[in-house]
Amino acid sequence: MAHPEADLIRALREVARPLTGASRDYDALLERISTARFVLIGEASHGTHEFYRERARLTRRLIEEKGFTAVAVEADWPDAYRVNRYVRGGSGDNNAQEALGDFQRFPKWMWRNEDVQDFVEWLRVHNERHPERAVGFYGLDLYSLHRSMRAVIEYLEDVDPAAAQRARQRYACFEQFGENPQAYGYATEYGQREPCEDAAVQQLLELQRREAELSQGPLAEDEHFFAEQNARLALNAENYYRAMFRGRDESWNIRDTHMVETLEALVQHGEARGRPQRVVVWAHNSHLGDARASEMSWRQGELNLGQLTRERWPEETFLLGQSTDHGTVTAADNWDEPARTKRVRPGLPGSVEDLLHRVGGNFWLDLREQNAATDGLRDERLQRFIGVIYRPDTERWSHYVHTRLSDMYDALLYFDETSALVALDATPGDEEEEVPDTYPAGL
């Protein structure tokens, strides 16, 4: 009698669709996701060339062939908005490398790499050729507390200096803690100082109340939206840094809830201007693979962007994960240390990665289909998640989580052997300003 594992591998080989590098590789996948308004494309690590390359390749086709209107990424709002200005022809940057210049905190290489640079240049050209179908580039994350407060003040200085002074007075509450938001979170959570939440709320409400007054014309509307999102980020970041000292699950949930709120705000902003919105999201698998199908939820009570997007737009969301078995990756040994090219060990026996390696080759799987393969992938297995830190010596405990693959994603891209992405900076470990709580895994 055949072993169940052997039966599953045979079933997977029957449904696996090869990825050969040909232009038609993703034709069937694009047909599967053609009706979705939100396509979330993941990565099993923040430092793998193939994940970034194929995600960009798919995104280009979604923009050109399916009319997608925005790319939203796991990055800070002000950093990504500089790229947005560049791709829409509204900045003084001369090229994509300059436009990516605000990505200065650890890990720089996550966005300052050759694959992202190539995509940003492509997007700039696309927008120049098709201004009526221009596509934006936005950040969903919330680590930029101080930079976002400064951006609010700078915006108001141009449109209403008196309002800028009010913003300075409100945000002055944060100054006593310096530029380290973790110090703020510690002091306020343990009762050493009153939190600055009320000041952040007041600033956001004022910007919302005065939106019609301050935003006259399309460019002014965009800049007001940029400022309002920075004010919302400051409020959510304030809550996030206090929650860090109450536990990872609470801070994680605040962060991913902020991501989906930002995604919703992007859609509302675009549709208010008369253009239906379709958004591609780039984030780590841990953020966009439905948390309800992993022990992130079962044991830690964590939710994530993928779950929340499915819940808000259940018929319009498509979750696409990416995976690999072995190769190399750009990652650091510890937080705030320079990136290195590190060898990725083959998947642990019985893991998702090990199973797919035994199928053989590069391929993608449609996990929405009902067949023996997708049924078998609904069983609980270990799945590997590498962030910006990779610790192969403690890999089982540092990087593996139990999941149910068929429930976590709608489809999966698998590349058997992968390579490290190429950073734009010789020393990408430099750190500046905000200190996120993704330590030690960097997800």
C-alpha cells in the first residue's frame, strides 16, 4: 500500500503548473485572479531575488493587462511616498535610486535593492506613457512616528502656518523622549509619563475636518491625503509603541490593523476622484497569508493583513504566497547588523518546503481547486518564515510555524533553489530613527 505522503506528492505533480521563465507562465494564474480588487503577493524572506523579481513581473502584468491602480508595500508611508512622487513625475529625483533614498533605517536592503529599483523605473515609464492610467506606490507600515509628525508640520507650513504651529505644540509632547519611540512606549506604559495619544488624535481630527478647505485641486488633494495619512500613522504608532510592552501579539495586531486601514484609505481616496481602485500589495508571507490558518492565530491570538483583507473584501481578495527549499538569502545575523549572503538550509523533513522540494522543479499551485493535492495541503505542517534575520543554527524555533497551506493562500509560487537579492548599498545595516519591534525575526 502506498504511503500517504507518496500519494500526496504524486497528486501535487499532477496539478503543479511549471514555471519556466516563459512569458506565458502566469497566464492561467492571471485568469484566476482577474476579478480580484486586492492581490496580495508575499515572500518567504525579505532577501530573496526570485521572490522580488517574480512579484514585480506579476505586478507589471496586473497593471498592464488588468488595470491595477496602486502598489502598496510593507514599508513606511513617508519613505514610499517619495517613490510615489517620482513615479508620478512630481519629484526632483533623477532616478529610482535617488527616489528610494528615504529608506535609510535597518534593513535598507529590503527596499533599496536592484529588483525594486528596476520596478520603480518601469513604473515611472509606464506612468509617463499612460498618464490616464497612472499607478501610485504607497507604504502601509507604521514605524515612521517622528518622520510622519515632521511631514505633517511641513505640509501645514505651506498651506497654513498657524495650523503648523498648533501641530508643533501638539507633537511637542513626544519631544521629551527624543527620537527613540521605544523610550516613549516604555515611559508611558509604565506610568512615568502621560501618553501623547490625545495630542495625536486632535491633530488627525483637525486635518480631517479641514480637508475640503485645504485641498483645492488634484495635486493639493494628494498632498493633503499624504499629510492626513501621516497624522493617522502618528496616532497608530503612538499606540503601537506603548503596546510593545504589553506583548508581541497586541503590537503585531495594531500594526497589521493599521496596514488594512491604510489600504482602505487608499481605495477611498482614489475612488473619491472617480477611478475604481485595484491594488497589489507586497508584504511578507507572515503578513498576508491568512493568520487564521497558522499558529500565529491558534496560539498567539495574532491577526494579520491577509486575514483582515479577506474579511473586509471576501470575494475580491486573492492571497499569493511564495516559497523555496534552499539557496542563498540576503539577511543579517542580528538586529541592526550589516547584511550578508547566507546559505538557506533545505527544508526540515515533513515541512511544506521539504514536501514541495520532493515534487521537483519550479511551479505554482492553485490552492482554490478542490482535489487530492489541495486536500493534503490542508493538513497542518511546518512552514518556514525568514525575515531580515536568518539564524540557521536555531532554524526550527526561529523560523518555522505550523500552518495549513491551502487555507492560508489562494495560490503559491514555489522556486526550488533561490538566490540572494543584490542591495544598492555596500553597508545596508545602518540604522536611523525608528526602531521597529520586528526583532529578532524581522517580519
